[in-house]
Amino acid sequence: MSDPLLQPRPEGLYCPAGEFFIDPMLPVARAVVTHAHGDHARSGSGRYQVAAAGIGLMRERLGQDALIDAHDYGETFRMGEVEVSLHPAGHVLGSAQVRMAYDGRVVVVSGDYKRDPDPTCVPFEPVPCDVFVTESTFGLPVYRWPPMAQVIDELLAWWDDCAQKQIPGVLFCYALGKAQRILAELAPRTERTVHLHGAMLRLVESYREAGVRMVPTEPVSDSARGRDFAGELILAPPSAAGSPWMKRFSKASTGFASGWMQIRGNRRRRGYDRGFVVSDHADWPGLIRSVEDSRASRIYVTHGDGDTLIRHLRDLGHDAQSLRVLRSTDNESGG
Amino acid sequence: MHRFAALYAELDRTASTLAKREAIAGYLRDAPAGDAAWAVYVLGGGKLRRLATSTELRQALAASTGYADWLIDESYEQVGDLAETIALMLPEGDGSLADEPLQTWMEQKLPALAKLESADRIAQLQAWWRALRPAQVFLLNKLITGSLRVGVSHRLVVQAIAQWSGQPTDLISHRMSGPWKPAADALIALTHAAGDDEHLADRPYPFFLASPLEHEVETLGDVAEWMAEWKWDGIRAQLMRRDGHVGLWSRGEERLDGRFPEIEGAAAALKSDGVIDGEILAWDAQEKLPRPFTALQKRIGKLKPGAKLLASAPVCFMAYDLLEHNGSDLREQPLRERRDMLAALIDGVDPALMLSPPVVADSWATLTVERQKSRQRQTEGLMLKRLDSPYRVGRKRGDWWKWKVDPYTLDAVLLYAQPGHGRRSGLFTDYTFGVWDGDTLVPVAKAYSGLDDKEIGQLDRWIRAHTTDRFGPVRAVEATHVFELAFEAVQLSTRHKSGVATRFPRILRWRTDKGIADADKLDDLRRLASG
Ligand SMILES: [Zn+2]
Ligand SMILES: [Zn+2]
């Protein structure tokens, strides 16, 4: 494909007319970064354009010395001959869709996004365009997210159950975005303190600094050695499961918060006691709705196995194509 | 049915035996008796016959969602379970049928579904789905397709009923042996307090099961306090004659009546009534030896065997124990007395009814020598029974030991299958088997060989139709089939999730006569490994 606004390259998605990459995997001169997840924000590039709302997280990720220009949502800036603006994607704090206008055409790269309400970030904003690039992490009609209030009900019931049994409840969830969303959703419902794995501390702090209201938190490492954490809720990244860190929670009930938990087989196979359906990606109706909202005449599907979504969009009469962009194993935002 | 759907979800989500028992007991407490009786039926593995085909379910789903067939297929590929795929894809229903009792579904609505013409059945399914929440849709679909597997053991259901009703577990267990009639009066009868004249005319007693001997035989003390007999390898059963009526029950609590007329004939010829515990064996009268299990399998499947089969595959009942005589329960009497009465009862009645001969030895050393002859006698080893022991319920350790000759054997449930290579590539021939750890089945052995081509083909087709999950080439299957495995040794292992590793496991045979509740327990393997 030889689009002046969009070209897949080994480094990532390239915009020839603007001479920049979106979420490059390798160091490049000029990068526009949609959000701070590790598979999108890579350090080592010359100069970065990001959304102002996520500047704190980006500094965490890209390093304090990185050259970063922050832009308000909707503000237009020039890259080469292209007019660029960033628009809320509703994925995590500071996540953005990239709108590119050139020669009378508009292309929107939506990055990772979701349509469900999330108290930790500005909701997704539909941006009309000619070409819409969408992810398809959950590109099957079996993925439909339950209302978050219902999931929080289940989570609180599980927490109470752990309290009654005098055991800790360890909830595994991704450290950036998912953890803060859960802490924020809990805030209007409880005042109880949640304990955090070390990998989450600075990220939670960044969210607090950005003004996101969450329940009180405390590092696990602040507790005395012998503490049994009976009846306490602990948040930890999935990588902590099965690690020596878990030894002090030997009797714990374990849970996992992820969109993949929608499927019973996944819940059983993962070996956690409980699965909670929480995702920072769009579900199937969210994907379809976003494509419709874009009113684009061409749809590119990226990120994940998008063949099902493409075929379905074609059935619906859209011109949908696959856009293969390499991503490392998605170990931070996957689900 | 919302209540039962919630119970199912709770049982599905928790791995804790205690939590499962609490959940079942809680359900029994809250549900109307008619519903609770059906719940006991379903929890015990009872099924309705298949009421709609998967094609009809797919057609109904396509009509309800407007999704293309290929999209439904791809979703099903991903989820691996049609009932769940449907529940996940449908628009959420309004719940207006959620309060309809389980009993009404089981006794009226579902049987009526089967009688409809296909097109009406599809329309009916759609109407029900519109009126139910996703968890209820899932349960309904499972009931309709006869594929509901709850994953609780019979024992756990018995314990939950005992907890709810406040009656002793043994009493409930006894009353529940035999087929369960899902009706309110049966549930009430099950849980009333025991009367002295409790009449259990058509029910077998719960079987007493031996545990594997893991220590030196000398640790059992004085050999004179023990009776040894061969560990015969057939179908464990109870042969009963009460008020002149003869019945034959397998350990799986299945009625075998009609299948073994020569044994029933022998019971009819008894001088008095009684309930005998023993083993059905295919018997070679000339050699005075059992014939291979496959000979017995010919008979198991045959409800009314013809004269030709009776002549070519004769059977006998090898009697171990006498549990009841002329209506009085002997189970609390010591074994030595029960054996004497047994010998007197069956002496000279009929060659098809034999007393399992004691293996007499004056020391453990002589007995150890005798045990070496087990294979020649076509047996699996020796049984050691304390002469003072009562006839207990279930697998209680201490009084009855099975002292098998090597290799060790174990009854395990098929959990996963994977295609083989070479001659059998494309067929599922590499199997993983599991045993019970509490109420979950944990994998303990992988085995490849041991089945014949016909069995492999049969199993292959079954696996394809009953896959619950896929991991690359590996398929998880519904826990249904029990296999007897032999292995050389078992060791403790931290690398295995089960904590044990079996050495050189192989399949001895497919135990079509056993249900998954009969599979062995991980604790026994662990003990074997550490002992
Ligand atoms: Zn991503
Ligand atoms: Zn992301």
C-alpha cells in the first residue's frame, strides 16, 4: 500500500508525508505515541509527541531525559506537511487516537481503545475520518463486557468472603491502567485500604498526581514481616503469580482481572480461583460501534488476530483490510 | 431455575470442597423440595436425553442474533462449548422465565421440547432464550444437550444432603444407593430420621472398599488375626435375595438384573434370603480359573444373553461376604462370623455361586510366597481382611487391605488427549489421566499404549465430540471415561502439579463398568509414593 499517510514498516506504522512513526518498536527520529503501555511506548527515539494527560506516565516509561512534546486533546500541531491532533481513546490515562489530515484526507489511528466508562481517563471520542485504523484484541462476538458496577459487586463479595475466611485475596491485574481503574471504581464503594505490589506503586502515584480519586493504598513492603494479610485485598501484576513474592500469601484466594476471563475455559485453565471480566480494550460491540462512528470509507484492522472482525465488517459492507504491525508479546496491556 | 443456575456457577467457580458442600446444602435449604430432588439428580450426574441437536441450537442462535454461520463457528472454535457460546452471543434476555422452577423445566417444559417438530423447537429455544439471563441460558443449553457436568463427587452430594438434613452421612449414602428418583417424596424419604424397621428392599448396601497396602505386611501384626483371599479381577457386585426376589447390583450402583441369569438362578436356589458381596467373573470351569476380563465384557453389554453366549462365556459369582441374612443386617458382626454364615448359606447350592477360598498361611512369610502365585491364579494379588472387622462403608483404612502384586494399578479418568504419530497419526492416541484430589481431577499419568485399534477408534470419535477445551494440539475432554493403568512405581515430585510422578504408566483396559466417582484418589498415590 502506498498511502502518503500510512505505511507499515519494520519499525512500526509510518506516516511518509509527516515523516514520523506511530508507536515505533525501534528507535526513530520522530515518534507519536498513543499511550504508555510497554508495547506502544518505547524509549530511545529522538523526539516524542504525546497527549498532555499522560505526560507523567510517559516520563516514567520513556525516561526523564527524553524529548517529549505534550499536546492537549484536540490541539492541532504540524508534523511535516501533515496536520496532527490527538483525541481521547478511553484506554488508560492519557491514551490518544492520532488524527492525521493531509491533502483533503483524514486518517485516524485509534491505538488501543475502549468504549466503556472509566473514571481514570477521558472517554473515547469518535473522530470522523476517511480511513480508520482499529485494534481487534477482542474481535469476536462472544466478548461483551458486563457493566463495571456488576464486576465491582462481585469483587467486593469476593473480598468479603476472603475476610470471612480470614485469608488474603490477591487480585492479579496489569499494573498500568487496570489496577488504577479498579482502585478508582472501588473508591465510591469502600474506604478500605488496598495493598499494592511494588511494581504498581509509582504508577498509582502518577494517577494520583493526575487527580484520579482512588481508595487508600499501601505498599505490601510497608507491612511487618509476619503479617498475614487476613481479609485484605492485594493487587499485583500477573508476573507475580507463582513468584517467591507470593509466599507470604500462601493461603490466599487468587483472582485475575481480564477480558479473557469472559470465557469459562480461560478461567479454568488460568488456575486462578476467581476471574473478573475487566478489560481496557473495546469489546465486540465497542469495535463495531467505533467503526460505524468513524464513518470511514476504509477500515484497517491491526493488533491481534483481526481476520474475524475484517470478515464481519465486509459482511456489513465495509471496505476492511488487515494492517500487520509487529508488536512484541503484549504482556502489559493484553486483556 | 435462576437458583440452580447460581448454584452451578458457584460450584463451577470454586475449587474448595468445603465451599461446594456449603453451596449445595444452602441450595437444598432454600429450594422447593421438587426442585431440590431434581438438583440432586443433576448433581449426581443424571441427564436428560439429548433434546435438540447442535444444528438446531446453531440455527436458533443464528436466527436470534442475525450472525452469519461462519461467525458462529469461529466463536464456537474459540469458546469450545456450544452452550456457553450461545449464552455469550445472545442479546441479554429479560429474565421473565427465571423464576420458573427447575422441576417444571425438567418435568414439563423440556420433555415437551423433544416432541416438537424441528422448526417449532428452534422457535421455542429462541423464546426461552429471550426470557432468561445468560447464566440460565447456559444451564438450559447444557440440560438440553445432555452435557451438563457439575464436577462434584457422589460423596460430596451425600455429605451436603447429610449436612442440610442433619442425618448421618452413612444413612443418606445407604438410602441413596441405587437409582435416584427425582421427586419431592423421594427427597423427603431420603432425609427423615431412621426407623428400626427401615425397609431398603431393593437397595444394595454401600460397598466397603479396601485400601492399598503400603507398608511391610508384618506391620499388620499377628497373621492369625487376618484372613487372606485372592484379589479377583471382575465386577464387584452385591447379589441379593429378599423375600424371594433376586437382585444384582454393581459397585457403580447399577442394576445388572437379567445380564447374568446363571448367577440369579443360583441366588434363587439359596436355602434362605441374604445379601452377598462378591465378584462377577468370567469363569473357566475346567481350568478352575477366571478368564480374561474381555470375556466378561462380552456379557456386561448383553441385557438378555442367548444360549450361545451363555455357553461360550460362562460366569460365576465369587462370594466374599454376607451382609444380610433373612432380613437382619450383619454388617456389625465380625468378619469371621459372617464368613461362617456365608459358607453355610451357599454350600453346595450351585457351581455358579462359589466361596472365595481363603489363602491359608501360618506366617506372613508363607503368605508372601503364596502371593507370588497371584498371576498364575489370574488374580491381582491378595486381599487381607481383619477377622474381627465389621463391614464398613466406603474406603476406610485399617481393616481391609489390597496387597497387589506389581505392577501397581490405578483407576484414572481420561482428562486430555493429543494426536499420536506414525501409524496412528491423526487419531487421538496420547492420553493424560487424572485421579481425584478432593473434588478435582488432577493429572497423574500420560499413557500411549494398551488399547486395541477398535477401542482407539471409538475413543477418538468420542474425544472429538466431547472436547471442552483446546490448548494447541491438546484437547481437554469431559471427565467420563475410566481406565485402569499399570505402572512400575510412583514417586513424589515437585515438578508435577499433582505432587507425584508415575513411572512407565500403561493402559491395562478401558473400565466401561466404572464411573468417574470410582477413580482413585491422589492421597492414596501420595501415600504410596512416600511409603
Ligand atoms: Zn496494545
Ligand atoms: Zn494498551
